[in-house]
Amino acid sequence: MIQQSIMEEVLAAALSTGGDFAEVFAEDRYSNNLRLHDGKIDRSLSGREAGVGIRVFHGLQSVYAYTTDFSKAGLLKTAQEAAQALQGDFYQQAPILHRQIHPPLHKIEKMPDGVDGKHKVDVMKQAYDIAKNYHSSIAQATIQYIDHEQNVLIANSEGKFVEDKRVRGRLAIQAIASDGIQMEPGFYGPGAHQGFEFFEKLDLQHYASEAARIAVTMLKAEECPSGKFPVIIDNEFGGVIFHEACGHGLEATAVAKNNSVFANRIGEQVAPDIVTYIDDGTLQNEWGSLNIDDEGEKTRKNILIENGILKGYLIDKLNGRRMGMKSTGSSRRESYRFSPTSRMTNTYIAPGNSTPEEIIANTEFGIYAKYMGGGQVNPATGDYNFATHEAYIVKDGKIAQPVKGATLIGNGPKTLQRVDMVGNNLAHGAGMCGSLSGSLPVNVGQPMIRVSEITVGGTKGE
């Protein structure tokens, strides 16, 4: 993408006013986005975006600039502009770069750009037909197909020169059920760090039927009662609560500035001993996986909480300086337009010893949240509220009637402390996470868990 010798000159220019670290992030991205609505393709977007981001440190100061000009003159100009914002007291010698080669962790069998558009549309039509024909109450189905290829080159003044290719695909399936008076949605959005083989192997019958089944089920659901109840949260995307309410609080972005309830608590008991919380960017072909992070560090398995004890944080280079700690391969950015910071990849609660049947049977009365929806969280306090896509009353150890309008309200660290059963059925769900460095593909995951008490907001009294 950019010659090594030019990279060395650009880094030297970035350090010319006394910076003590410089980095260049070059990106070339291809993407496709198709939407099938009411049986017809109503959107077909393909694009290419390329640019270069240059970052300079002086102590704990950081400056970031970017450009779409890949010429040597354009890169040097951007580097010099970034350097002018920092004034150091010494001149850093021009770095000598050493190419690093990391064997890819995530096998790509079939590049999406080599696949005829008809095959992509065929996948969408199959999913549409399954969802639309699931039940007579399905009034509408929408299928979105996404694939992208991101090629990056990262070089820094410590001598790093490394390239990576990221290929991802996702199929978002939405169904709307209606009885002529009200409507209810259902959604499923599987994704992977894979080529087109992901779509060829995808169990469309399962995912499209589930999206439709959720919509049909919720159409018949009663209003949810409000109060404080035990709550069973199912596996897969159920992990979004702890991703938002705890995961962000374990990112150095918040911890380094003491804007997290988990700051300065390594070694403390922050959860019951049945809870182990992990972020792992190496999981084979998962949606949030990477070979290297956006500072060129190899991704790894980071155990954040082990048997209830806080063990560590997700750390990027700049916040690592603030904390006196090394990077954990957790630095990410949406694109060259964003300066990187610590972010999650595939974050999950490790499986426990209880079966889902045991968890439900041991619950006299409570709420079973089968599929979680979106929510909000304050990372500084951990306070959150999350909607449920599909929920049920649990009564006398059995799943009873479906309920709608259930909102889970609580505090992440306190909810973590109240996990009293952890299932053995770990699964992951694909999603997008927005934060300081943009919107990123991440997995959230967990087995089924039970929380002894969560405040449930509903429209029906107890």
C-alpha cells in the first residue's frame, strides 16, 4: 500500500518537533450493502474508501491527523501538520522499520468480491421466503446483506511494519408480525470474520425462522409486570448487558481517567466465584475477531474477571502510558478517520456447570429474557436500562406466557454481583458497538445465567 522507505520518512516528519512516538495507519476498504424489502432489492451500495491516519505522542499528549492523499508529498504534509501541534525537547531519530508477518488466524476461503451478485441475492431471497412464509401474520420481511474487505498497513516509530486483511460478512433478518391492529418486530443478525463461505454455510432456516417466530410470539404476548424479580438471561446476545454495563467499564479508555467503577480494583472480588469474564480476539472466524489490533499488536485472550476476581483491563498504547501498563492487543478504530483506543472484540461470560433446565426449574417466579434488545448505559456508574425482544414469565420452575414491554433496569457491577447461576451453553451473538473510536463489529456472549434480582419495568402492575 505504501513503501517501507516512504513510511520511514513520514514517521521521521511526524517526530520532527520532538514527539516521542509516531504511528501511521493506512487503510483500503471495499464494501457491499444490499437490502431486500417486500421481495425486491431496494438498495444496492458498493464502495471503496481509502485513507491514512497519523498519530504523534509526546508524553501523555496525543495528536491525530488523517488524509486521503497517498502521495509522498501528501503524507509528509499531514505528518508535519500533526507534528506542529506538539513541541518536545529532543529530536527523535528516524526509525528503521522491520516487517512483521503474522500467520492469519481466520481462514478466508472465498473472497466476497469474487462472488457474482446473483449468488448474494439468492441468499437474501431464501432468507426472505423463509421469514415471510413462516406464519400468516408476518406482514413484512426485510433482509440486509453486508460484506467488506479491509486491508490495513500499520507502521510506528518503534520499528513496527505490519499488514493485515480483514474480511467480514453479516446477514440481518427482520420480520414484522401484525394482527391488523398492532405490529411486533423480530430480528436476527448473524455475522462472521469470514468470506462468502459464511453465507453458503449459514443455517438460513434457523435464523430466518427465529426472526419470524419472535415477531409472531410477541404479537400474542401480554403486558409485562413491573417490580424486582429474579431474571434469567439466555445465552448468545444476552451478553449485551454485561458488554455494555461492565465491558466498557473495563476498557482503559475509561479506567485510565478513573471514569470507571472498576478503576484501581485489580485483585478485588467484583463478582461471585462462578463468574469468569473474557475478551478474546482470537476466536476462530468470529464476527469481532482480528489477527492484529489497530496498533499492530497481536490479538489475544484477555481474562478480565476470573472466578469473580478482577484480573485486568483492555489496554491500548496511549492509555497504557497513563496507567503504566502494557497493551493487551485491544486497540481498535472504525477507520482511518478515527484515532484508536481500547475496545472489546469478542467478550463473554465463560460457561458454568448448570444446565438451562436446572436454572429454569430452580426459579419459582421471575422473568426469562430469551432475546435482548438495545439499551443505554453510563460507563462511569454502570447504570443501565435494556429492552427485551422476547421475554416470558417463569412460574413454579416452568416457562409460562410470553410478555412484552419488559425493560431491565439496574447497575452493571451490582448485577454482576447478583449472578447466582451460570449455564453450560455458551453461545455468541454479533453486534455493532459505538464508542470514541467509532462503530465496530463485536461479539457478545454468555451461557444462560440467572440474576437473583433486577428491576423490571413493565406496563402491567404486579
